[in-house]
Amino acid sequence: MNQQAICELAELAAAVPDGAKLAVAQDNCGVSMAATRELVRRGVRGLHLVCVPVSGLQAEILVGAGAVATLETSAITLGEFGPAHRFIDALRKKRIRILDSTCPAVHAALQAGQKGLPFIPLRGLIGSDVLANRKDWKVIDNPFSPGDPIALLPAINPDIALFHAPLADRSGNVYIGRRRELLTMAHAAKQTFVTVEAISEQDLFDDPKMAPGAVPAIYINRIAIAKQGAWPVGLPEHYGCDDAALSRYVNSAKTEDGFRRFLDEWLGEAAVTV
Amino acid sequence: MNQQAICELAELAAAVPDGAKLAVAQDNCGVSMAATRELVRRGVRGLHLVCVPVSGLQAEILVGAGAVATLETSAITLGEFGPAHRFIDALRKKRIRILDSTCPAVHAALQAGQKGLPFIPLRGLIGSDVLANRKDWKVIDNPFSPGDPIALLPAINPDIALFHAPLADRSGNVYIGRRRELLTMAHAAKQTFVTVEAISEQDLFDDPKMAPGAVPAIYINRIAIAKQGAWPVGLPEHYGCDDAALSRYVNSAKTEDGFRRFLDEWLGEAAVTV
Amino acid sequence: MSIPYSRTELLVAVIARLLEGCRHVTVGASSPIPGAAALLQKDLSGGAMRVTILGSNRYNAYTNGGVETFDMAAQGRIDAFFLGGGQIDGQGNINLVGTGSYPESEVRWPGSFGSAYVYYLVPKVILFREEHTRRVLVPKVDFISSPGVSAPGVYRPGGPYGLLTGLAWFSFDKQKRHFRLETVHPGHTVEEIRDQTGFEFDCPAQVPLTPAPEPEILALIRGRIRKQIAETYPRFASTFAN
Amino acid sequence: MSIPYSRTELLVAVIARLLEGCRHVTVGASSPIPGAAALLQKDLSGGAMRVTILGSNRYNAYTNGGVETFDMAAQGRIDAFFLGGGQIDGQGNINLVGTGSYPESEVRWPGSFGSAYVYYLVPKVILFREEHTRRVLVPKVDFISSPGVSAPGVYRPGGPYGLLTGLAWFSFDKQKRHFRLETVHPGHTVEEIRDQTGFEFDCPAQVPLTPAPEPEILALIRGRIRKQIAETYPRFASTFAN
């Protein structure tokens, strides 16, 4: 972390360059919708979005806003609220390149990135069209047991990992609790940007009960305060998802026009900061 | 975990069969010296001891007592207290097979075990005599980048992981805090046996601050209470190592006779249980 | 004399029976009926069976992030799991991606999730899809998110145990690579199943009816289980008996 | 006019200078002098340099267990690290395992620890061994825990930066694959270095003396740094000035 890690939301978004390989968290695991809005506001383009391992509203909006060139994910789902219309439309119109994956493959490739491995093997996959369509994956014969084919995945090292967390401290440590994929993302990524509900005046490492759930400051490059920063997605143990807002979104996004109207309104709202 | 996870120390030790591949933690990370004493008392033989990634008094005593057939470790050290005489003597007399390793290789191979991978690649190693002496390791050409040799390590899946922790609860969850290698050990091992300072009446998962530092009960097969169970090794945040006892040990263990006298005395002491 | 029950209640009871003897069952996202069934069997087992429900806080004791489910599957610590599919074919192949040509897809679904992995590794994968139509149960899936069977030599300790729909329960024969109709749910017929199924399946001369839930099972479902599943699926729990 | 100082204090000051410009330095187990030096340079950098001391509680903010040090090294997040060796040879090979034939070894040391990895990956590895004798600095090590240089094609962003002993500081030339005598510690001579070194090394016509620690550096070492290192190495801190 540099000394100026704590910054404004707009600065954080401005530091995500066009074309970046951006890793984002799954719903209810720390989705920074606040930063997503700032990214759309600044008109980011050409992202390679890596969903860890799936995404919902965040990917759907970034795709709809034309910010995404490549989408690497195991699924895009808005769950019971309905289809991800903008995602489906972008695929049909060939506006994005899709790298369909499977959850453990995203996790394993990020863990390879975390460990500085060039690749990692993974079971499963063989005989699936997921593998058949991933020209970047390989199948080799297990060198320890001939006649045992196994898939190899190249490591994922995102340029930037982006997520939302309940708490950071003044040293730049971020609390994630049990949401360990956020730690893996931060380790694997070149830089990590985080929005948080609040900044604690107490150092997380001064409390032996908090330290095990922390991402150390050395991995964290930017932190912006964004209260309710996951909204309308939820942040477990803090707030649930906003069902009405999500239903409204899915309804609006059925058409491109409807989505544009949604965007105008959403971008018009001021970001909630302190 | 089965329903009878909480048991007596002697039962725990009796459940470690001769010849087991036993993974143990490094000093100050949760060394179960209490279980080690019970293992020596029951006369366990033929262990394949995997030190994660190094060991001290625990491996030294198990080797000295004749319990170890194969020793897989990145180092055996008693630090400033002096040489590990019984370890050195056993090597010289060819009483044990040594698999010299390097710390990140032990960690990576256990992580492969945790993930159910047959092997994992690792950087470094090439050109070292560590690699040259590990006939179980291989070097391949990186399939993604020809001309880039890389080592492959087979996964380590211990029969039993054994460590000492500050706390367990009645459900069988065990608190390890920041000592995450203990989690990896438990995930990779077929069974996990733990000694603890105390049993909490509160479920660790009922406290969101404790849960991130827990090994879930599903990985835990036996738990025995052993107060000061790491002694004379330390348990950070609980007690330091007993310098006088360690110095005394190193002094005794200079000769095989001296070590035998130490053992007699040590085994004569009652285990501290509740 | 039998007590009236809903289709949801029948399916919960059927799945619970299928889980008998499991030590640990994991239920994926958006799976309220399998979740309720797993909790029911856990209750019936006297707590001997463990249940992990992804998306639940109470029934999820994982501490290594999202990867832990998959690592556990690979470790052999998950005995049963549930998968669905926009399309399922007679060889047990499942498609969670879309119809028509890939990647443009005529109909696009969310994606493969963890199917291309857990289907290989979990011994008892129960395919569960309420809709039983030729749209879903097809001769051949358009995209194989995960195959029902694998070539010899492919590491595959897991695979399909059977297929449960709103109309019937089929077992899967890994050797013969196809389904066998085992029971038809009360109110439905073998002819209806044939009409609505797009793939060939084995069919014995006499197909028994799926047993109705016993009164004490129904009472459990409507009582304790409904409360337990409400933590993860509140809306589902409120429409349980419909 | 110079203030009297101990050899320990000199070594701490020398290492601190070598660490200038690093963003993050990690110090392994049983390394009190490198630990003190890293804390000194951190202080001099105004906190811009991060220090991780394995074995410390205060200077260790890791949350992923023992593997995190090695993963960080592979990520390029550690700029400098320290290694020693029972034997070190003129090609920068280090031996932490033992002398004579392997595995019986005439003299057996603890083992290679993480050297067979970090030596390849950390850009600035400082070899540090106080004992400067032909027993330690040998023509060829008996066991290569980790090689000083690697064959072309081997992934190796890291390696030896130099060798500091109780008598002198050598830099390492990766192209030429050998050491160069840079400075001799006050009170010692080039002849003494030659006598005590078992391998060939480059030696300029004039070898400067290792600069003595400035008074303000000595004051820092004896004040703040001594207190800070006492957390991890209490006994060492109490014998600092001896």
C-alpha cells in the first residue's frame, strides 16, 4: 500500500485504466457497486472482467454500459429477479468475448496467480464444452501416472482486484472475515482497490480476534469509503439485498432503451460518501 | 467429525497407527508435545513424519525414540538451544530415510492435497541438490511456454494431521487464528487429531469474530484436552517456550544413553489433563 | 388414509430418502427444495448427517472462501450434491449455458457454475429439475456443461445417481449410460412421462408410484424444516405447501 | 572523531545501507542482525519501507499462514531477503544441509528451509554469515541447497546480491558468476580476507574500508532499534553492543 491509499471514490475509479483485467467478487461476498457506478460514470472501456467465480448485477451493468470487452465467468445471474438481459443481449450481438468457466477453475487459476505458478492442474473438465471452448487451457497426461489425462489452467493475475468490505483501518488493512476469496484475489492481483463501509481508528492487527480475517495493507492500493457500497446487492451480516431495486432493474433492462434510462437515473444519484 | 471426537489423550494417540503418514506443525504454530509423549509412550513405529514445513523438539524426540521410518522436512532445528543430536545420529546410522525438502514445497504439496490435485508445479528448485535427491519430484517443460523448465511435486495427503490449538468447542470446531497452515493440513489429511488448551461452551461459529479463525468440525476427528500441551515448545499469545527445559533436553540428548534417561523421566510424568 | 400434500412436499420427501446414509450433503445456490430435503434427512439421521447449504449462514461452517466446497468435493468429503440444467439428455449430459450455436446462443442461461467439476467428483449427484418437458429433457444437449459419463481413464469418482423431475424419478446406469424410470409421481402416468421426455430411457413393465410422504414426515417438513429453510429461503418457506 | 562500536552494530549499519530503496524486506527465522538492520532502514525511510520479521508478532502482518512469505516472494512483493549457509562457495551456491556424502553427512545442519525457492525469486538476496573462514567459504559446496546462478531458460528473477561476513562485504556479479571484494571491515586487511576465504574472488587494487556507522545511526541502533528488535530477539538485544 502506498501512504495515500485512502482516497475519494472518483480517484479510485479513475485509477482503473481502460483495458484492465479486473477481478470482482460474487454477490453477497463483497460487491463494490459504488465503485461500479463510478467506473461507468468515468466511461471505462475494454475491461477484461474476471468474475470470482460468478457475478450478478455488477457484470450485467458493466456489460450493458459497454465497459467490457472480455467476460470470464462461471455464470452471470440475477437469481430469482430474472434474466441478465444486457449480458444475454451483448452475447447475441457479439459485443463481448465470453470465456465461460466453471467456479473451481476460476478459484484454482487465481490461486495459481497467488502462488506465482504459471499454471495449475484441475480435475473435472475433460469431455465438457467448457474445456472445448477454452483455447487457453490444455490437457496433458499426468506425468506421475501415464494414462491419466488432466487439465492445466494458466494462472489468473488480475491487474486490479476490486471489492467492498465492511471495514478498513488507518494503516490500510481491510477486514473480510470468512470471505477468503477476497484475500486470494488481493494476493493474485497486481493492485487491489477496496470500498468500505467505514474506517476504524483501531489497527486490525492490534486485535487478535480481528487479525485472522484481515487482508494486510501491503496488498491494498486504494481504499474509498462508500456507505451501503454494495447496494442494491447485500453485504452479509450488514445488510441484505434490495429486492425492490433489483426487480426494478431487471424490468428496466429488458430493452436497451430501458437500460439507458436506468443508467441515467443511477448515475445522476450522488455517491454516498462521508 | 464423528460424535465422539472429544476423547482422552491416550485414545487419541492409540488411534495413530504404526506406519501412518503423520503431518505435524512447526514450532510456535501449534506443536502437540502432549500427543507426542503419548505416541512415544504407546511405542508407535514406522511413521512417515511430514514436518510443515520444519520441526524441532517434536521430530527430534520421535526420531530418537525410534518412531520414525521416513522424515520429510525442510529442516530440523532446536534453534539457539543447540543441534538436534538424535536426528543427526539417526541420519548417520541410517536409521531413518530423509526426504529433504524446502518450505514452499511442503506447503505447495499440501495445498495440492487440499485441492485433490495429483501434483502442483513450483518455481525454484531447479539445479539444487534438494531436487536432485527427490526421486518423487519431476521437472517438465512448461506446456504453456516451451523452453521453461518447471518442477512438479506430487500432492501430500497425510493419513493424520496432528497439532495443538488454544481452543475447541463442543461441536468439534477448533480455533487456530492466523495459523492457516493448520487449516491446510486438516484439509489435506484424511483425519485430523488435535490437542487443545480448553473446550469452549460457546460454538465458534456463533461469534462472527471467531469463525474466520476456525477449522470446521467436519475436518476434525479427535480432540483431547492437554493444558500446556505444546510445552516445552511455546504457543504464541498463550505461553512462550521453556528455555531451561529445552537446554536441558539438548544437553541430555548428546548421547543415546542421555536421551534414554530423558525419555524415562519424561514418560514418567503424568500427562496434564482435566 | 393419506394427508393431502403439495408437489414441493413430495419432492422434499423423495430427495430426503435418496440422501439416506450420506455423511455430508452440500446444496448449491438457488436450491430451496434440495436444501429442505437435506435438512429433513439430517433431522431424520439424528444429526449424523451433516448439511452445508451455500448461501446460508447457519448451515455453512466453511472458513476458506468459495473454493472450499470444491476442494471438499475433491477430498471426497461431499457424498451428495444437486445439479440441474436448462437441458438434460439421455446420457446424463447437462447444459447450463444455452441453446443453439455457442457462444451467441438462442437462449442463454447463466452459465455452468461448478458443474464441470462437482459432477465428476461427488459420488451421488442428483439431477433435479421440476420442469419435465421435451424442451428440458432432450435427445442431445446443445452444450455440454458437464458430461454424464467419461471416457475410460478419466478420473471420475463421481457422477449422476439419478434424475428427479416434477413427474418422476429415474435412476442412472453408468455402465449402460442411460436412465431407467423408477417411479412415477402420484397423479401422473408412464404415458405422460414418455410424451414429455425427449430421450430414450429404460422402462420396466410395471412402474411403481412414488411413495407419498408419511404423515410424520409431512409434519416435520411443515414444522421444523420449514423454519430451518426459511433462514436461507424465506419466500420459498412461505409458499411451501402450495 | 568516531564513537566506538561493536561488530554487531557495524553489521547492522552495513546491511541497513544495502536495503536502501527497498519497498518490502522480509527477514527469516533466527536472523537478529538482519532484523535489526531492516528495522533501522525502515526507520530511516520514514516508514516508506515495510519490514516483515518471521517469528515476530509485531512486524508480521501475514494472515495466510507460513506459505504467505513464499507466495509473496513469487508475486514479486519481497525486494530483499537474507540467506546464510554452513558452506558458501565462489559461485554463490549455498549449503544448509551438511558436509561429506549425502544423506549420512559428516556434519549435518538443520536443512535447506526456504532457500531452494526464495534464492530464485527475491531480487536482492543478501548472503550473511558472520564466520569468515575457509570452513564456511569453500571452493565448492558439498550439497547445493540452492544454486547461486541458474542455467539459461530457468525462471530466476532473483539471486545473490552479495555476501556480508564478519570481515568484509563482497558484491556478486551474476554474469561473471563470482564475488568481488568491495570493502573490508575496519581492523581487517585484504591479506586476512584472502587467507580466510576458500574461493577465488575479484579484488580491486585498492579495497576501501567498510564505513563506520555515523554517530546518529549508532544512536538510533542503541535506542529505538534495540527496543524494537527486543520484541523478537530479547537476548540478542541485551548483548547488542558487545
